[in-house]
Amino acid sequence: MTTRVFLIRHGATELTDEDRFAGAVNVMLSAAGREQARLLGQRLSKEGLVAVYSSPLQRTVDTAEYVARPHSLTVEKIDAMLEIAHGHWEGMRRADVEHDFAEEYRRWENDPYTFAPSGGESGLDVTARALPALIALVEKHCDQRFAIVSHKATIRLLLSSLLGFDPRRYRDRLDQSPAALNVLDFKDVSAPRLTLFNSVSHYADVGLPEVPHRRLSKVWGNEES
């Protein structure tokens, strides 16, 4: 018996290419993001999903609706799957945050798992709300297939916890492209297996993924490298 979870990042938004912190900002999908989500819905149309869950932010709900439609399902919103909140950094470019809040940014860059900007969440905070919600859904849908549409940081933190990665380095060592598909298989709640990671073959005809560019990461932020 295996429970399969399709863990999905929302499609590209109006801020995707601007290297801005937009965890709690309710930005909309761009035209490209809607097309990515539509193609993802086609890719999963024959997977026999029994439920589709989503963070309540509009970009995830809109993406989830494309996934749910072929299965005649209604998207169910779950607050626990919200993106990490960046507090007073929300809406700012990464370079501006590093300049204006240098010490705070340095501490966050060093360990985003236990440190949070003022008014925001740490990675630990996000894991504490998202992981129990995911496990509860796996238990609810034992031996079935369902989808969760969430956000870049939230997904990477979930994967770090489930697979035993160092969560302090989740931002630089795990990537999530817009409308990326990840597949997790559970023999039971204590035995997850990552079967597919960061797949975008539904909209990108490439043999290999592009080298990460910016992605709100100082490590990957040198455009000349």
C-alpha cells in the first residue's frame, strides 16, 4: 500500500523575476504562470486524484484549480501550507534588504531555519505548522493520491524534514521552479520516499534544468558566475 502526494509549487507570478521577498504578499499568477498551471493540470489529469489542497493565497489557489478541474474536485484551502512570512522585508528586493537591514540579513542568511526577520517566521516555525498538516493528510488519504499546492520555502522545508536534510541550508541546496512537481510516496507516515523532484517537463522542453539564477539566494545571486 502506498500513498502518493503530488507536492506542487504555484506557477510564476508578477514578481517571480524581480528577486523580491513575497511570502505573505498576495500576488497574482502571471500569464506564463497560468499557462504553466494549465499544462500541469493536463499532466496530472489521469492520476486519479481524490483531493486537491492549497495554501489560501491566490497564486496557489489559482494553480490548484487547474489541477483540480480534470478531476471535478473543489480546492480545499489549508492555512498551514502558507509561504514563510518575511515580516518587514515583504515586497522588498533581496539586494535592498541586505543593504537596509545588514545585520538582520546576515543572521538570516547564516541560519534561516532558526532566525526570522522582525515580524516574520523562521524555517522552524513553518515546519512546525506545515509538517503535521501534511502527515494528517497522508493518514486521511491512506493508499490514495492527492495534491498539495504550496510555496517554494514551505515545500523545501517539508522535504528537508521528511528526508533528513540539514534544514539550515534549505535555501541554497534545494530548488523549486515555478509550477514544479514533486512526488512523495509514503508506505506509512514514517517512511516517505522522494520519487520526483522539481519537475517542469509539462512546460519546459529541456533535457536538464537551468543553472539557478538569483532565487533570493546570496549564494546563487552572482549573475556573473
